[in-house]
Amino acid sequence: MARAVSSSHLSRGDASYCSCFRVFRSCLPANWRALVGIAGLVAEEILRDGTDDAGVIADALHQRIWDGEASASDLTMMGITDIESYDLRDELVEGATRILRDQWEAVRQEAEYLIEFATE
């Protein structure tokens, strides 16, 4: 279970939090920012079409990016600065798809919680 961290822990540099963050950060893949940026778009495509096919998902993402449906923050995280000229690697889409599918139950529960919280 994740440990809740208050802002006071962050401001005073709580040693246990900092060491935990260093360990967590060292476990992240080099392209973690891009994975975070693309995760929501991939999840939406999985939910929309029910597919695990990274090629199909990548094609849909290209169209959504071109149509302006991706947020500026997602594009920034993915390293896309120009929607007319960018490289969305299939490996990135495959990685995000695999991670989401491996953790799908937790993703589904988090989505349900966020939807419920947003409607309160």
C-alpha cells in the first residue's frame, strides 16, 4: 500500500520519503515521462475498442494527436513539440499497453474512484 506523504514531509525533506523516492526513481524506465504522457490516451483506446494491438492503438493515437485531441501536457511528456512532425514509436505504445494491461484491475479501480470523486 502506498504511503501518504504530507506536504510537511516534502518541505522538511523527510529522510524516509526521500530514500524511498530515490529507490522508486531508480526503478523507472528511461522513457518514464513518455509513458506517463501516453498512458491516458492508450487506456482510452483500450476502453474504446477493447484491443491490445499496439499497432491499432498507435494508428488511433496518431489520428487523435493530429486532430488535436491530446492535451498539451500529455504531448509535452511524450516529447512531442510539433504535431505536424513527430515520431511516436510503436515500442512506446507497446510498453504503455503492456503496463496498463498488467495493472488493468488497479487502473480500473482508480478510474472508478476518480469518476466518483469528480461527481461528488
